Amino acid sequence: MAKRNRRQRGNGRPREGIRLRTPGPLAATGRTGTVRWRVHVGSAVYSAPYVTDGTVYVSGRGLWAVDAADGSVRWTNADAGGMGSPTVAGDTVYAAGRDLFALDAADGRPRWRRRMWWSSHSQPFVANGLVHYVNAGRHLRTVDAATGRCRWRAKYQRRSGGMESAPVLADGILYAAGKDGIVWAFDPATGRVRWKEPIYNLSPATPLVQDSTLYVAGRSPSVRALDAATGAPRWHMMVGSLGNIWNTPAISGNTLYVGCRDDRLWALNATTGAIRWHVTTDGPVGSSPVVADGTVYFGSDDGHLWAISAENGRLRWKVKTGGPVESPVVTNGVVYVGSRDGYLYAIEASPDPGRPLP
């Protein structure tokens, strides 16, 4: 009889190292994040901001451009924006919501506007003079970044409606994950299909591509790794029995970090999918994590932005907001993050403990 692998336990999922307990409450750690500023953007924030050239662009009630240093509002556009993140390329901001907009980054005035039958909840991807975007319909579309004119479109899913994941371009391949559980790879210039692969995860999240591997999760507590060039499966890991994964993983070194609606952030071996450890919060983790300088930052529906050690998951600090916290961005030592309390926050990435919320 074959010996059972000592790393296998319970339901037979491979594990590595230790399984952490839930971090202690904030009062026990004595640490909280230092909030530089916060600004109300008119309504709940449902996506990550985009930060470039000293400006933070975020979707609230419309699209907002905010000074990254002090939080002062530079401009707003009430017609643009939605639930997805904006994208900036050169001097133009691209945002998809009820329609697809190209705005002047200096003042928010429209350069062009493309009408859509279906609203978009995801971020457009801009590269090489092209804008690639999806909405709640069945097609992936590519338009000219300067004019908004259609270059090509491809039907990549069989049903419409619901939330969609954003397209991703890496190493000359455009990837899109359909709500019916099929991942597609396209030529970004022509729309020609290079490969497609069923992953059996309904409504998969926006994929991550790193070092020739495509990582994708979906409406089940599982993560899959595919060969980015061919779509061939590499590994599949069920991280739990409850909850869905609605976010894009982050990677640092050989560790993959992914949040789940089971209230946990999981750390996996990026090569094998084996579970290394997890951290439990007090609410579902719908936020995409981000890793910077040995720290993993992510939001939870418990209302906190969490900062934990990338090595072992131990709590460094967390910041309380008035609502579920969305996906953060870290730039120049500052974490920018939106909350469904309607505020955009700027928080020190390595804060002094105990400074009160302004």
C-alpha cells in the first residue's frame, strides 16, 4: 500500500508549511495605518484606482482625478466611469461604464465616446494604439485608441449579463476569460484565436500572467494555472469548500496570493499550487491583493485595509473604513484604495501606529 504524502491532509489538498490562525484583533496588535488623506468621491467605490504622474483616477459618482499628494480634486466627469477601474495611456484616460470614454487627462473633457448596448464593469486594456474592452455582452472588442473606431470584435462567451472580467495583454497575446468558464487567447491586432481552454470555473476573474503562466480563478474556491503560450493546464487547486474567488491573484517570488469570499486570503506555491498558509478576516475578501516591499495589501468586506507579511501572513496593521474595501494600489510608499463608504484613501505603506483618521 502506497504511503500517504505527509503534506496531504483532510481532503487531500497538498499543503506546505504552517496553517496560520486568524490574526488577533487590532487592539491586540496596537497598530493602525497612517492615513494621509481621504476624499469623498460621491458614491461607493467598487474598483481599484489608477495612479500615474501624481494623479489618482478613480470611479465614484462619475470619474474623478485627485491630486496624489494632498487629495485635492483636479476634475470630475459625471458621465464617465462606473464599477470598473480606469486606465491611463499617455495624456488620455479610458473608462468603461455605461459607455466607453476617452478623456483628456488634464481636464476630463471627452475626446471621444463609444456607445455600448451593455454596461461594462471592468477595466479596459490599452496598448500599441488599441483599446481592448468587454462589457456584459458576448463580445470582446478592440477599437482605435485615438478615434474609438472599431478594429475587430470576437464572440468569446455564449451568454450575456452579469459581471465580466477584464482582458489582459501579455507577451503579445490578449487573454479573455468568459463567464461560461472558457479562457481565450487572441492575436491583439487581428482578433485571430490562438487557443481556447475550458477551465470549468463559471465567471472567472481577470487572469494574471507571470513568467509564461496564466493564473485564473472563478466562481468556486479554486485557482488554475495554464501555460500562457498554449493553454495547457499546469495545476488546479481547491483552496476551500465555501466561497467564490472574484479577484485577480498577485504574485511575489514563488508565492501566489488570492482572496476568497470565504473570508480568507490564501498563499499558494506558484509552481505547484500547494497551500502554504492563509489569513482569516472578518468578512469576504473580494479585493485583488497587491504585494510591495514584502507586504501584502488587500481589502475585506469587514471594512479594513489589511497589511500582512508576504512571508508568513502575520498582521502588520489594518485600517478601518466605513464600508467594504476594494482593491488597493501601492505607489511611492503610499497605498491608494477606495471603500464602499464613498471615500478614496491615501495610507502610508509603512505607517506609524496610532495616528487617528482625519
